[in-house]
Amino acid sequence: MKPPDSTDLAGSRLFFIFLLISVVLLFISGSIKLRLLAYPKAVFLAPLNISLRFFNNISTLRQENSRLKGLLARLQIENATLKEIIQRQGGELNLSEFRLEKAQIVGRDQMTFGSYLLLDKGAAQGLKVNMPVITEQGIVGKVIQVSTLQALVETMRAKDSKIAGMDQRSRVTGVVSVNRGNRLKLNYVTSDADIQIGDTIISSGLGGVFPKGLLIGQVIKTQDHSQANGLFKEILLKPFVDIYQIEEVYIITGAAVKSEPPKPERVKTDWEKTKERLRIEPPLEIKIR
Amino acid sequence: MRTFFRFLIIYLLFLLQTGIGRYAPDLVLLAVLIFALSAAPKTTLGLSLFAGFCLDLVNPMTFGFNLLICLITGFGIQSLQKLVYYGHRYLFLFLLIVLGLKYGLGFLIFGAIPPIPEIIVSGLITLILVLPFNFIFDRLVANPWRIG
């Protein structure tokens, strides 16, 4: 095939005409150009505008998504905090019903991984063996030894610690003891019992040591019925109280003494007032024989 | 059909160049230059007009300027075909001349040129794209008479 003849300049005239037109266009008033080109501009740039809008929308949606995720996380935390407050205030237990003795932790038994704590209060402050020890978050343990100015606390993490627990939602009871790691387990719960992950376990008050309604932990794992061997379900709890984080505790030393309101003074009669003022003796009884 | 593809490519490149915005390479001008080396004079004229019109739409206040540049490019390259049959070998040189003409005329007419960094970045990217674009356009809209 023959190549096009490059010397063919038939279109040269046209080139020059359009060159002239373009030069003339350069010097037309800007407002006229704007008016004339508004519509063609919109048409020619429509695909670009549409695609830019599309990508902008994606970007906006991503930002919105990110913002909403943050908001959701914040609200979840707020929700959990409020639930905890409601549980403590309006729930099972009102701590104002008890006399609480505040104590500082002055010693920890490192060898047993926080199983025992030493407090700076003792018998002199009214502490006795088997008194419950708590914090704002929940149960810490119980007093097992008392000297005059110090007390030894057996925490929930101790091997021998057993607390009668109960599911706050389903009221299923069991015994809470330590498990491996920083975890507790709820024992003696039958395999068909209604326990779900996220449930709160509180003290049931059955042991006689801890009053009913103190927070113990949250269910983080339950063994399936199909996998359960035997009668009982294995339930793992995450304790609300981190033994390593606490610095001070409260010991429930007994029920609060309810002070009776002062009785209103009896209004004295006129005769009594006069008698007081004049110191008049009551009239003597005349005995007639 | 080949002509239609050329127009379509110019339009798509125009959208791409406009979408990139600042530091965008002169893709449309590059396409006009490459097509002018292989297309017939009338087709080149049409392509130049279309490319210039598209580019001027983005900035209506300087309407006519890009039209002028594209027409000069198209016409110039077409005329050079007389002297250099296989002009693709001189693409870099042609492109440099065209870019120089564009900024030089811009300075002469409007008394201003874009910031130097923009010119350098845009020009460099355009120069880098010369060979790939030439290769791609050759494959897409190659003329059967083209040899070697």
C-alpha cells in the first residue's frame, strides 16, 4: 500500500483559516467566552465530573465509616460503663448498707502470684477473720489472718479460695475458684444451665462470707454441651478486679449502724412550766385515819 | 474507524489530563503530535481542532490558545513529514519544540507562564511518556503502510 503523500498540502489552507480563527478567539471578551462555553464545557467534562463525584463519594463514605466506627467504639465503652454503674447502684447490692473499712495494701505475695495481700489495718480497726474484702470493681477476697495492726487477705486467685457465685441474668449458681492464668472458673454448673458469654457473675451469698450481689467476673468462655464430659459445664471468667492493679481495698466489717432520728421533745403543759418556775411542790396528800 | 479511535483516545486523554490537574503531563498535545506523524492532513486538522477545543474548555478565559498550539503542532508536524519521512525517531525533539512553543507563546500572549516546578515536572513526565505512548498508539491505530 502506498503511503499518503506528505507533500499534499490541500489542507494547508484550512489550517491557516483555523489558525486565524483561534487567534481571533483569543481576543474575544472573557464574559462572552464564558457564556458560550458553559454548555459545551458541562457536556465534555460530564464523564470526568461523574467519575470525580464517584471517587469523592467513596472518600466521603470512608471518612464517615471511620468516624462512625470510632463513635461506635466510644458508645460501646460508654454503654458498658453505664451498665456497670446501673448494676452497682440499682442492682443487687447497696454498699451503703455495710460498714466499710478502707485499707492500703502494704504487701503482696509475689511467690504465689498475688494470691495473698497484706493490709495496713488489723484487729485494732475491727477487722476479723472471714471478712470480705472488696474494691469498687468487685470482690478481692477475704481476710484469713488478723494481727493487731495488719491483716492477711486471701484473694480470689488463691488455690483454696472458693466463692459461691451466681449468674446475674439467669440466676444459675456455682462455685467460683481460680483457674490457670489470670482467670477464674465457675464450677458445678450443670451442662444444660443457661450461661452465656458476657454474663456477669456475682456472689450468691450462699457461703455466708460474701454478701449477695458483689461483682466477681464476666463469662468469657463456656464449653459446648456436646464437648462437655459428664454433668458439668466448664465456664471461664475474667475477674473484674485486677489484683495487680489495686492499691487500696475496703473490708466489709459489718452492717451499717442505722442511727435513729432524734425524738421531738414533748411540749410541756402550762402547769409543768409554772411548776418549774415556782418550784411548787405538789399538794400533800392528807391521810385521814 | 481508525480516525474515530484517534478522536476517542484524544478525548480520554483529555479527561485523564484534566482529572490529574496540577503537574499533569501534556497528554493531549503528545497524542496530537504522534497522530500528526501518521495521519492524513485532514484527519490531523480535525484532531488538532478537537484537542485544542477540549483543552480550551477547561479554561474558557484563554479560549483559543490551546486551539492555536494544537493547530500549529499538527500543521508543523504534517509539514515536517515532507522533510523527515519517519518522524517518530525525532519525537523527543518535536515534543521539546512544541512544549517550548506552548510556554513561549503563553508568555508572549498572556505575559505569564505557569510556575517553573510545574513546567519541569509536567514536561519531564510528558517526555517519559513519549515512547510508551508511541508504542501503544502504533498498536492501536497503526497505519498499514507504516514500515519498520
